[in-house]
Amino acid sequence: MKEQLTFFIFFLLFFTVKGQQVQANDSLKKVAGIKYNTSDNEVNFTPQTPVLNQIAGAPKAFYTYYWEFGDGHYSTDKTPTHIYKNKGNYEVRLWATNNYDTGKPPATRPQKITINKVTVAFQDEASMNDSFILKHNREPIPEEEIVVIMSYKNPKDFVTNGKLYLFYNERKYKADNFELIDTRTYHNEKVSTNTDFAYAYDIDDNQTLLASLNAAILKLRVQAQDSTEKTNLPLTVEESKTYYKNWSVFEFDDMSPNEERNMFFTLRTTPEMLKDTSAIISMRGVYVPDSNYDNHKVKDMEMEIVTSHDPNKMSSNGTFMNYRLVRFKRIKYKVKFQNNGEGPARTIRLETDIPDIYDKSTLKVEDMYPKCKICPKKEVQYSCLDTTFTDKQIIFTFKNIYLPGSEQKNVKDKDSTKGFVKYSIKFGKDFHKIKTKSKTAIIFDKNDPIITNQSTTRFVPGISIGAKTGYNYFSDLENSKSYFVGATISPYKSFRWYWQVEFMNDFHTYNNTTVQEGIVTTANGFDQFQRKTTTDSFTNVNWEIPVLLRYNINNYIGIGAGFQGSVSVSEKLEQTILTEFFEGTTDDFLDRSEKTTANNATSFTNIRNAMLFDATVGFSRIGPSIGARYVLDFKNEFNYWQFYAIWKF
């Protein structure tokens, strides 16, 4: 009976655990479906999304949507209605993005629909305020998909043929951030295999341009151009290739005046993607409306790497900076926010950390949304952005604005509920090479603050080469003379702790004298005093490799400790033996003396290890300094002091 009861309990436990495992695995699979109702060529779409898992402490979780209708049109509405122009089969796609949710975005399979009858008139409404737009459906997360939409419009009053370029994967990052997995075109755009350029003239002026049929940068006279309107296409393309590893080029034909078209690119973020969640990465699009001329538009699209889809975010382009080159550069930051309330926000306050290494007086507001003027010193009633400072923060305040809430009635466009401030700032006069972290508290009207992620900036280590020379003082060696020259390698201008490796070539001479005295009996039976003096004269060339962990107390004093390995690359020994014979048993009367000399040379001998302790005074981070070092050799007779001068570059 006991055996049956035990088996029954085991049976229940096994299937209970097994059932829980299956349930847990199923819960990880998030899938969103597409539901639709058709009325001839008019179709209503509805997403079927899984339940959201709220991030603790974050605003209420919600979905944002991006639809592609399979005919070159798209929408960001939750439940869009689309009118198809022609009969046919179409493949509809949906990307649902979970904001303030702990899981991954749900996957969606494309849905095929068929239009058999056209009864509703199709009206192709103009939607583009600019002739070229580049945007994406969501911020990139490692190992997920994003969609890039390239929209272009014919601004000419005649039919044109042109080109489109998409540049991605910045060269400044070792690994590729994106893999292009799909391109969807709807107006016979073709991949261009011809990367040569040949241009006759510029329509904006009478400058004569050189024709080129190779990929080299043309040394043409460059006009003053703004950030989007450009006239030197070969220069733009070659410049873009220096910034980006990958690109795609497309040709289009027969585009009518004011016609609008869209191209769609699906990119998968790679496992090796940059993991810094405060970094800004970019893509670039180039639009050539008419292939007969090189007039073109350039759009740079910035994206923030995220670990979860949070509309409130702080990011920077200073992910990895070269300390030698940034002194006069402006570091850019961007603070993004979204009103998730049920009503509009009238005042938005951004309390943003400013690290000590920056000069707050150099701050410049580059861009913002909602668009408004900078507030004057006096109070005004119109919309404006106010900028104030505290010791550790800069405070941006949008005043007298109207930013709708995502839960507000009749608000369908989620993008209209988002805003941002983009600003740049320079480093101070004496800034250190330290990692910085910044975050922003976002306050909508009188609500509780929302705290963003930490935006991190850091410097690449860099390499500092140093020249070193000095003198070694051996107190226990006779007639010691030791000089050395060498080089050092260390990170460039480290702030506090850093490693330093050195190589030194040491020239060392010293003597070692021993004396033996005693009374010997001669052949004649007399006792005689005898002295034997042996002098070893060493001439050595040594290689020494110290490895230190150093610490800069301030700009002028540094200390360090470490280990050193040494080897005598060349060791020459001249041994002189002087034997003196005296009359009697004392050294009062010299009888005679004998002297012999022998030479010996060896290589790569006398391997030694030692500990060392070090201090420097001068310019401890970069530039000249002097130092003293005590080397504690594991062979006690070789302990010595080292005094040196060093210059780090």
C-alpha cells in the first residue's frame, strides 16, 4: 500500500512540474495576430496583441503599431482603415512594439488578403512636407528587427528618373550593428550595380565640374551647403563610405511630378551589436531626384540602442571618445519623452545631470520638439523653452505648450505625444579622462518625475608612449656606474589607476673584490705570510621589463608598485688575481708578487626578478616628470635606487 501511495505522489508531482514547465515555455512566446474586415477594396485592420507585463515603477505599459499594407503604403494607427487602388493579392505586415513591458515585442506573421472588387474611390493624398524622409518604426534592441521607411517625392514639374542610397553600419564600431534581411519596393525600384559617376554641370550656378568614372573623391570646389541640400554627389557618396561599412543603391524611373513613394527595409540587429544602451547610432539616406544632375538631399537618422522600449530616454553620441581629439568638439545629448497621460501637458520640466568635466556655459540647444522659441529673461505668454542651471544640473522647461497624451481621446498618432531636446556641450579647460553618467528627471505638469536611463560617455584607452632615462644607484656594489635609456607604454592621460609597461636598456659596470690572507709554509720549511686579492670587473648590458600599477594622486604627483624581470644580455668579466708574498709572518716586508688576468663573456644569463616601488613629481598624466624608484631584488646584493626623468607623449 505504501509503495502504491508513493508511486501515486511521484506521478502527480512529475506531471505537475511538467505541466508548469510547458506553461512557462508557452508564456515566453509572444505572438500578435492581424484581424481584418473587408468591404470590397476598403479594409479595416485590428491588432490582436498579447497581455503586457508591466515594468515595475514605470508608466502604464502600452503598444505602438506600425502597419504595411502591401501596396507601398503604411500606417501607425492602432486600427487603421486602408483603401486599395487595384484588385489583387496583398501581404499585410504588422509590427507591434511593447512600451514599458518586460518582454520582447510580439512576432507577427504576414497576412495575405485578396481584393476582388473596387467600389470605393482611391484618393492618393499628399502626406509629405519634405521631398525626402527617413524614419524607423522603433528603437533597436540586440537580436530584434526594425523597419526603416524611406519616403521620397518628386519636387520637379516633369517626370524624373533618379537614385536612392541607404548607408548603415558605422565604421567607428568594430562589429556590425545591423543585417539587411529584406527590401520591399512597389514602384519597380531596381538595385543599381553602377557605382561610377559622370556629371556635366551644376544647375545652381556656372561652375564647371570634372567628369569622373572612378570611385575616388573628386577634388571639386565645395560650395557652402546646409545639412540636407547638397550639390556635389560624388563627394557626399565618398564621404558617406568613410563613415559607413555597408550601403545599398537603387534606381527608380518614371516618377510623376509631386508623386510620393515609399521603400521599406527590414534590418535585424546582430548579437554583436553595441550593447551600450545610452549610445546613439545612425543611418544615412541620400536622394537624387534627377539622375541628369547631382543635386541631392541627405538625411541622417539617429537611433538609440535600448534594452526595452521606453519612450523616456537619454542618449549621447559620446559612447567612445578619443581623449586627444575631443577638447574642442561638442558632445551631443538627446532627451526624449512621451506624455502617457489622459490629457495634454502644458509644462514639461527636464532636470538633466551635467558631469563636472563639461563647461555649462558652452551649452547649445540644437533642436527640440514641440518646436518653440528660447524663453527671454522676462515672463512671456507664448510657448518657449527656458534653460536654467544648478551646480550639477541643467533644467529645460517647456512653457505654455500643448503636448497631447497617448491616452487622450481622439489621439491616434502616438508620435504627436512625443517630444525631445537635443543639445551639445563642450569640455571644460581641465577635464579628466573619466567615465560619466547622466540621467534626466522628466516632470509633466505637477506629476511625479519619471527617471530615464543613465547615459554613459567614456573615453577609449588610447596609447601614451614615453621616453625614459636615468641612473641606478647600487649602494652595496663597488665602483658601480649604471645608466639606462628606455620607453614606456601606458593608457593616454589616465585619470587615477592605470597599468604601465616599460622596457629599459641598462649599461652597468661594477667591481667585486675579495681578499684571502694566511700563513703558508715554504719548501724550505719557513712560515711566510701570503695575501691573495681577486678583483672581478663586470661590464653588463641588461634588459629590464617593469610592469607597474600606477595611481595619479593629482595632476602632478603619481605613485606606483609592481614587478620587474631582468636579464643580462651581455656580461663581460675581467678577473685579476694579485698574489703577494711577504718575509716572515706579517705584511711588514714584501718579498715578491704575482699577477694574472683572465677574461670571460656570456650572454642571456643572470635572470633576476624584483619588486619595485615608485613615485613621480611633475606632469603625472602627460608631459615631463622626474621620479625615484626602489627596486627590491630577490637577490639582496642587487637592491638599488633608480632616479630618472620621463616624458610621456
